[in-house]
Amino acid sequence: MKRLALFFALVSAAVAGCVGTTGGELTSFDAYAAGPADARPGEPYTFETSRGYTVVLSRATLHVGAVYLNRSRPSSVSADTSCQLAGIYVAEVTSGLDVDVLSPALQPFPEPGFATTEHARTAEVWLFGNGDINEVNDDTAILDIAGTATKDGQTIPFEGRVTISDNRVVPPPSPAAPGAHPICKQRIVTPIPVDLDVEAGKDLILRVDPRGFFRNVDFGALAQIADDPPLYRFEDDSSDQPSTTLYSGLRASVGTYTLTWEATQ
Amino acid sequence: MQKPRFAALALSCALAATSASASAQGTVVMPRVVTQVTPKQPRHVTPRDADVVLAVALDVTGAVIEVSVIQSGGADFDVAAMDAVRQWTFTPALRDGQPFAAKIRVPVHFVAAPPPPPDGSVPSPPGAPASPSASAAPTTAPPPVTPGAQGVAAAPVAPTPAVPRPSATPAAPALDTPPAGTPPGKSPGETPAAAAKPPPAPIDVSAAGRRPPPTRGASDFHVDIGALGLVPVQNAAKMLQLAPSIFLSNDGGEGHAERVYLRGFDAREGQDIEFTVGGVPVNESGNLHGAGFANLHFVIPELVLSLRVVEGPFDPRQGNYAVAGSADYELGLAKRGVTLKYTYGTFNTHRALALWGPASESVHTFGGAQLQTSDGYGQNRGSKSGAAMGQYEGRLGETGSYRLLATAFASDYKSAGLLRAADLAAGQKGFYDTYDFGQGGSSSRFSVAADIESRLGDTTVYQQVFVVQTGMRLRENFTGFLLDTQTAIQEPHGQRGDLLDLSVNSTTFGARGHATLRGEILEQKQELEVGYYARGDRAFAERSRVGAATDAPYKTDARYDSTLGDIGLYADANLRFTRWLSVRGGVRADLLTYDVLDQCAVQDVSRPSESHPPGDASCLDQQRFGVHREPYQRTTTTGLRAMPRGSIILGPFRGVTFSLSAGTGVRSVDPKFVTQDASAQFASVDAYEGGVAFTHDFGPLKLVARSILFGTHVDRDLIFSETEGRNVIGGGTTRVGWIGQARADGEFFDTNAAITLTRSAYDDTGLLVPYVPDVVLRWDGALHHELPFELAGRKPRGTAAFGLSYIGKRALPYGQRSDTIFTFDAGVTVGYRNFDLGVSASNLFDTAYRQSEYNFASVWKSQGAPTLVPARNFAAGAPREVMFTLSANFGGEPQ
């Protein structure tokens, strides 16, 4: 009976080989995250902001919950209350990673990703603690930063810890639209425009540019929390300009996150 | 009894019957005389020649149940002939090996004896041997010769088989059978040498039973179950595998309808195949799970006599849903008497069955009931069901019959659904596990039908009416926690679960009828049939989503109240230009009407009313800016399509028949897709094929073999969407392929094998259509014989049967291929007198196989973040199941 089964399998394989394919391919891939390519391993990252501050970033850790690629480009994101984009997702990395944003080295996500070999036009970075993205309360530190900002001879040491929890809930615009601002929309950076051909044998690289976090931050408006030594802190809410701007930079779909599909081996 | 003389004639009749059977492609074997009593010249009547023609009705055992006079030879001669013939015994008429009640014509010729010889010896009957030891009528002594008496025993003529109408669909047209009364080996006009006068001209009395429609070519499969009924099958739907190209899977549990793949079509649960049982439609229009949904579980497998599977839309009788083809179940009970059967097996499976069929009635008169329960294999697969079927066939005069059919069915079952292959690989789920224990369903079906067929001169008329009530509830969850999207008007929520709770209740009522006119042109028999089909459906369907945490519905997806109509008419001609050239075909037109009330037409609104916020309500009563509107929307529309179909049959030439067929079929859209003021759209199918069939009887061995090339084009196909988890309207597709099939049916064995190779591709890209198998192989076989030893003077009987399926790797999206499927089912029985004991095993080698595989996105919270990329999901096939069966039959044929 085994020989009979083998015979049929050979016939079937011969027929199958002659009759074509459905197109495309499934593939698994390794995924990596890293800081800017011009950063130096083990050293602070220095840059200038649009407000004239010279920032020396000594600590920047970003928690990435998941990364997705979608083959569609959404026409209107603001009106969409769904956590997920319409269209077909073509790649996903569903394991979380704490990324040292100051290191240019590729830091691997703990589990491989999974993809279909298609063209991707949109990327998403999900910033959550790997529980339920719709759960309002999540104390996971999404961004942990420390450094100094200097302008006009004045140096402002700062630190900050950003969470996306009940502190980020946006009130509904009206009683008739209680679900207009679901918490998941706060945690998903989208749509990040990409132009990628997902291919087997290559990997996904997410580069995070910390300059995007501080693009328009007025460090002079930070709240001082200590005198000796002096220390200023970004609030974990939207109570002041620096904290609000930092949070906006964290969730910016342009200028902070870039994704490439390339061979890493 | 004139054994030598009548034995010769009986043998001649048998040869004629066999010859006619072979000429008619082995369909009908007429009764043969076993024993007979010579009619006596009536007393007190002046001896004379007389001809009496009798109509003799036989039951399925060949016993005479009624004798009547067709042509009188005088009252006394009529009585004498009837008295004798009532004592005759016959072998039963056989249709494809199955006995059936028949009516035959028996001419009796009385011959006035010549005057006694002057020496006083007993005169021999005309034609009889001169030896007194071989005198006529061995069961009766010759009458004493008295002075002046001239009468002697009449010289009966062996019964002449009535002209049989072809009662099964052969691979090639039935050849002309010799006119009744023409002895075998003789041409019309010649007379039997034994009779002093030629027998009277035959009166065309048809055998009981209905003439099936003429074959449409090589893809018209009339599958007589016969000994292949010994092959273990779980339900009547599995019998479809006796026809080539058919692959069945079932994602939804024991009570859920099978998903059918045929010739490269994913017909889902019936959307592309027209199913009928005894002519009563099974496809459900207006079923929200899919228009054309067909659940065959109400059919008791032991009550299936045969199947007619037409693969392709080539017959004008085929109606809506006959895109890939059609399948009709002919019901009947060949094993007469009372049968009780009990089965117990793996997974705590119990089945009790009772069947009855009076021996004196047609095989189409029967009753049956079954009860079944099982825990099922793996998680969440238990089921309970009950079914009952009853039919009575009666005679209307000499040439008519009527049938009354009633069926009832109810089931309740659990379902395991699909598993993500990644979760299996990661060890998070077992092969037979489930994600959602809330899956399952129930179904019911109740129907009554009545039909009449009668021959009026050269015209046969048929009329059927039917009423069907069905109910279905189905809970299934393929996507887990993916589809519950947040809308602005809703309270904030996460993914509450994708368990769909679908319920459908529908009533179908309708009628069909046709008139077939037969005549002769060019010295060939010609037929013209015109017919109609009328069907109305009233269906109420609702689908809601059920919360995983609460098991309460949180959203109504859809709610439809539909009134649907289908009125069709057709004309079909069966033209024969020569004995070897036939053209069959015609045209059918169907008008489909839709009156659909969407009772949940508004599910979201932008700029809702702030004073009357909709909240989480499903069926809204406002539109933009909060303006009031009713939550429902009615849509009415119609569609009309004409479908030409035809076949050319060449042959048979020494058993070989060639055929070419072409036809158009349509599939009506789901009611939810119709649009007001837009003509209802159909998916249109153009099909064509060419085939060759060979049929021959090698003595007791009947051999049939076919080779068919086919092609089909669909302009708007329904393709399974990996993102939506259901079929959606796609683009045009083309399917081409080849079928090879052979069946050998002998005295003690029956085997049938078929292989189908198919390529299904999209017209625009040339890429393969996913999910449909491109290699389907099925091999069934059965042995049945007496065992070579005796018990108390009787030999037990034994049977062995097997069924083998091989399905090649199916194309899946993204260039993937599924696993192969290889299963082997087998069973043996031993029977003695009225009892049979059997054991059967399905999937004997306990193969862990995936009966269906798909690629779509599903989220079962097996990982931190949701899995949104389409991935492999599968339904596990059943592991090995062993069943023990004890059955008893009383009142049937002697064992």
C-alpha cells in the first residue's frame, strides 16, 4: 500500500509540476531593529534640533510590540477607527523587542517574522506591551530617554518615560461617537510609507531615528524635578509642550521610522 | 411440461433478453420462464385454434402476482390460459443487476388437434417429438382420446418479452431491440418453427419502471450502486465519489453539508451542483451560508439505488446551480423484506436502522428510519441525528405509475472548525483540537412529494409537486478575534470574537413536468420533450456575532427575508438520423425573481444624531446627520437567461461510443448581492467535452470504460477569499482536464476506478485557482460469494469491500501546495441465513491527513500581537474508525 501511495504521489507530483502555480510565495524572515546608521556603538548620539538645541542623547530605549507591512495605501486614516488597516497584510513580526535606539547594530527580534512575497506600500509599528492592544491600561515603558539639551550656553539635563495607557485616552468628539478615538490608534504608528518588494531570502530592518522624537521640542519648557544636580523631566502625559511634542514625534509616521528589506547575511 | 421444447425456447428468450440487454448497454434483462403448466383446451367448447394474449405482472422475485387479458380468444380460452399461466414461475426482471417488478406479455396459442389416428394411439401435439415419452405437457396427462374428440393440449408459446424501454442511462444509446414477438436470432417477420401459427403481433406493454432520460454523452454517469453499496460510507453524500472527479471535505462537523469539488470547481456545499433526490430539489435558495447550499445527510444510504451524475451543463433538464453539473439520487430498496441493522464503533458511535420493503411491491416502495449518535473524533465533534424516508409506488392502469415520497431529518452536532498550522507546529494545539467549543449547529428537513408518469398513446407525461421545509443553525468561527472592527458610534471595545451564529428557515414549494412525444422518422425512433420547472422559496436568514466571553450575540451582521422564484422551461429533442448517429439537445430558459427585504440595512452612520446616539445597536434607524430612516431596505429584481445545450452521440460500434457535448449553465447570485433596478446577475458557464465510452458484456462480466476531455469557462467565478474567509466574486476562470474511468461488474465482484486530472486557472493571469484538486483518484471494489463450507446444510455468504481515495497536492495561495490525501476504507461481512455480521474500517491506516487547507488571516491569541498575514489553516480528517454491524433480514429473498 505504501508503494501504491508512492506511485500516486509521483504521478501527482509530475502533474502538479506541469500545471502551474497560484503565484507568490510564503516566507519567513529575520527582523531587526536599530538606531541610526551614523550612530556609534556605546556612545551618546548628538544632533541638532530645529529649535536650535544640541541634544546629546545618552539613553534611548524604544519598546516595539509588533511590525506589519500592508500592500495597500489607506486613503483616509483619520476617519478610520479600526486598529487594522483595510487591505491585505503581507508581513508581520509579532514578537516584541526593546530597541537600543543609540546603537547602529542590528538587534534581532526574538522570533522570525512571516510574509507573503508581495509589494508593500504601508508599514505599521505597534507600540504596546504585547498584551491586548485594545486594553486601555498598559504600564509598559514604550520610550525611555535620558540626555542633555544645550542652547545658548544653557544645558538642560533631561529624562523621560513614555507610556501609552489611560494617560493617552482622547475624549470622544461627541456623545454620538464614543468610539471615535480607540486607544489602539494611539499605539499604532501608521501609515508609514514604504515601497518594498517582500522577497524570500531577505530580512526586514527597522531603523529608528531619535531625532524624530525631539524635532520640535522646547526643552526650556520642561519641568524641573531636581536642583542638585539639576534634572528636568518629560511628563508622561500631554500637559506641556515638550511632553506633547515628544509623544507626537514618537508616533510620527514620517521622519522617525524607516523600513528596508535587504539581505543581512 | 414440455421441458425440452420449452427449455429451448426459454433459452432462446434468455439469449434474446441478454442480447437485448447487451444491445441496450446491459440495462434490462427480461424475465425467463422457470416452470410452466400447459394450458388445457377448455371443456365443453368445440376445439378450435385460438390466440389469447395475457399481461402478466411479476414481483421482484419473479412470482406471478396478476394476470389479465390483453387480447381475448374467447372467454373460455381466456380462463384456460389464465389458469395455466398463473402457475408459471419466472426469473425476475433485472435492471442493471437489480430485480424489479415487471409486466410481460404472454401469447398463448391454442391449436385444434388433428383427428385421432385410425390406430387409436395418442396424437402428439403439433411440433412435438413423435415419441410418446416426449409428449407435451409433462405435468399433465394427455387427455383421453374419445371418438370424435379433437381437442388436445394446447401448444403454448414461450412468453415473449415485452419491448423494454431503456431503464438506465447507458454510455451509448440503446440499440433497437427487436420488436416483441420476434424470436432471438430471427429477423422480424420470421416465425417460430414450433408454433403452428405465428404469434400475434405484440402489444407494446412496457415493463414497470420509468424510462430515464437519454444519455448526454460520456460525462453522463448512471451509477448503479449494486455491490459497491458494500463499500463503507459515512453518509449518502459520500456515494457521490462513485462518480469520477468528485472530492468531498467537511470543515463543519458531522451534521454540516459536505464541501464538493468537481472537475476543478469548488462547488462549496452545493452552489455549483444541482442536487435532487427522487427529483425533489435539495439546493436551498436564500441560504445565507451560500445560495445553493445542499445538505444530503437526510438521505439514508441503504435507500439509494442509483445515482445519475452529469458532469457539465449538457442536459436541458438541468436547472439553476448546475454549473459544474448535477446529481440525482434514485431511491429504492433492492433487499426486500424487513431489515434491522445495528452498528457500534469507535468514538462511541451507535447507529440503528430499520428498513422495510414488501416483496410483492416495486423496489421503489419502501420505508426506512435511522438514529445515529457519536462522540466524534478529537475535540468538539459529537453529533446526534435521525432520519426517516418512505415512498410508495403504485400503478396507474397498464402504463402509468405514481409515487408518494416523504422524508424527515433532524440533527444536532458540534464542530471543531479549522486550526492554524503554525499553532500545531509550535505544539500549542493538537491535530484534532479546536479553538472554539461554541462551534456546531443543527439542521432539519421535512418534505413531501408526489409524482405521476403515464403514457398516453405516443406521449408520456410526467408531473411532480413537492414541498420542502428546512431549518439550519450554524455556529462557526474561522478567524478567531479579527473581524470585530471598532466604529465611531460604538462604545470602545476590543475584539469580542468572530463566532458567527447563522440561522436559516426556508420553505420550498414547486412543481415540474414534461411531455415526451415519440415517433418515427427515417425509420428511426425520435423524441421531443417539452417541460417546465417552477419553484418558489421563502427564506428567513439571520447572522449575528457572538461574544467569546459572554456567549451572547453582540452584533447582527445580516437579516434577510427573501421571496425567490425560479420558473424555467425547456425543449429537448432526441433525434436519431441513423442507428449510429444521434443528436440530443435543446434549450432551457430560466427566469429568476428576487424580492429581498434586508431588515438590517444600516449598520453604521457618519455624523450620527447626538440626541439619539445609535450606540452599539446593529440595525440602525438613522442616516447621515441623524436623519431618520427605517432600518430595512427592500430590493426586487429579476434575471432571465437562455441556455442552449446539446450532444452528438456516435455509435455504438462494437460497444464503442463517441460523444461531443456543449452547454451553458448559470448560477444565480446570493440574494444579498442583488441591486434594485439592475437585472439579477448570473455567473455564466460555458462547458464542452469530447469522450469515448466502451461497454461490453463478456458473459457474466460487464465492462464499462470511458475517456473524456473537458473544458469549462466561467465569466465570474466565486473564489475563496483569504481575507474574508468566504467565497467572493472573482474574475473569469477556465478549467481543462481529462477523466479516465472503468467499471467491471462480474458474478461475484464489482470494481470501479476513476482518475481525473484538472488544471484550473484565471483567465487574466494564467495563475492557478487555489483550493481545487488537480488529481483525484478513487477506486472502489467489492467481492461477494458463498463461503466454501456448509453449516447445517447451508453455505454462509461472505463479502469484502474497499474504497481508496487519493487526492493530489492542491494548489494553495502564494505558490503553496497542500498535503496529499490518501485514505483506505475496507469492510468484510459474513452472513448466514437471515443474519449478517460485519466489521468495517474507514481510514484503515490511520493517516493523519488534512481534509481541507486554506490560507487566510486568523487571530487566536496564540502570540502576543495579532497574526494578520494570511497563513495556513486546516481541518483534520477523521482518524481510523472501526465499526461492527449486525443485521437481520426477514421476508425477503430466501437466504
